[in-house]
Amino acid sequence: MKNISRVVSIGAYLSAILVLAGCSSVADYQQPITDLNESMTHSVVTIESIDSQLTAAQNKRWRELVSKDEAFLLEADDSCALGTKSCSLVVIAKGSDQEEAFPVTSMMPNAAKALSGLKGYTEGLKEIVDADTAASIISSANAALASASSIELEIAKAKGQSSTASAIEAYSSPLSNSFSWLISQYIDREKVKALAAATKRAQPAIESLANYYDTAASAAASLKASEALDNFLKAQSRFDDSSMKNTQEINQYLAAVKSYDTALKAGSSEPMKKFLIAHTALNKALSGSEDVSLADAIAAIKEFKKHSEDFKGLVVEFIQVAKEQEAN
């Protein structure tokens, strides 16, 4: 009888906790977080594709400058000598002392690493809602926060800061895991608590990444946009000066317009800003903010999902146009 009474008492205790904790259910967040993770994965792949194109354009530009003696290829410091373990080159524009590794491997190396961390972070959130024990919830939350910490440190490195320790705290639950077998709602509530803690602690890192990425991406895309603008202006001049506006000249002009248009749109798209909006809404909804409801968070995530799909389509077109230009 004592054991039965003890179980009943514990059950009543946990039920009271659940009532006091609110009625948020992890089921409400299951699909939105799944969408957030899938959309982020697609966006990272898309960003990697456009970075590859921009990097190729930069390397092409360096080769042109070197061939015209407007830039110089040199051995990197402490490289290529007998006894060293590597050999590499740097390129320097004429009149500048700024060295850059050649060939360029990424136009946004720090942002690329941070985006990899962001992908791991959203995967961690997805693992939280899929977890089936209190221990796995805590483990998934800390995996997500570890990825958020890598974002924080990578952005600090990009800004020239020497920070080696993250300010993001690990997650732990104050309630005993021994209670988790008694009531399934307890596990669901633990998931919501873990999601709330993870999104709140990761929010500053997400904000830093969004601001840094949009700046870096804009600078990187300017090269491609500048090249497309030159081609557009030349095509426009040829078309205006032509006495016969035949089909071929019209098509060449339209191709230049299309190339410039896609370069501008790809460069002005801000996938990280959309993700930040979605994450901020999710964070506030999980924290019980009166300003943002769960419906608002879901709407923001859907908008990010749509943007990621549109962005992917835009970049596919951007790459196709680039290939057509190379073929011509």
C-alpha cells in the first residue's frame, strides 16, 4: 500500500508540474521544426552552390589580372622551401600589399563554416522533438547548443576576435529522469523546455551569423554582379548602335539582361535574414512571449521555407546562365 501511495503521490506531483508549466505540446512544434531544419539544409546546399560560382568568378578574375601584370603570383611565406611540409601561392593586386591565397577556395570561408554549424544546430532541434527519453532530450539539446557555440566562435574569428570559449551554457534539466516512465506528457513537456532553452541561448549567435553572412555575401556577390553589369552595358551599347535589330542581336541583348537580372537577385537575396526572423519568432513563442504566438512562429517558418525554395530556384538559374556564358 505504501508503494502504491508513493506512486500515486509522484504521479500527482508530476501532473501538478505539467499543469503549472502550461499546456504547450511538443506536437505543436514537431512540423514547424522539421520544416525549419529541412529548409535550412536546402539553404546551406544552395549557398554552397552560389559560393562555388562566385569563387570560380574570383579565380577567373585573378588569372586575368595576372596575365595583364595587374596582379602577381608569389610563394606564400614559409612555403615551398626544402624541408617544409607544404607549398602554396598567394596573389597580390598591383599597388596593394594585401595577400590572398590562390586559388581561392571560398568567397566566404568563415561564413561557410558557421553555416555548417547552423545546419548542425537545426538538426539538433529536430532531434529534440524526435527524442523519446529525458536523457536523449538533454543530449540533443546540448548537441544543438554545441553547434550554436561553433557558430559563435567562427563569427568571432571572422571579426578578428581571439575568443576561444563560448558564452553559450550547456543545458540540463532540474527534474529527475527517474520520473519519465510514469507519464508520457512529462517527456513532451521536457522537449518544449529544452527547445525553449536551446533557442534562447542560441539566439545571439544566430543574430551575429545573419548580420555577418549578409555583409559577406553582398561583398562576394558584387564581383559577379559587376561582371554581369559590364556584359549588359556592352550588349546594350551594341544593340543601340546597331542599324538592324535582328533576332540574333535581340537574343544577345536579352541574354545579357537575364544574366544581370539573376546576378542582382542572387546577390540581394537574404536567406539568413529570413532564417533569423523565423528563429526569433520560434524563440519568442517557446518562451511564452505575449508578442509572438505559435501561429506567428509557424507563419515565419513557412515564409522562410518558401524563401529557401525560391532562392534555390534562383541560384539554379544563376548557375545555368553562367554555364551558358562560359559555353559562348
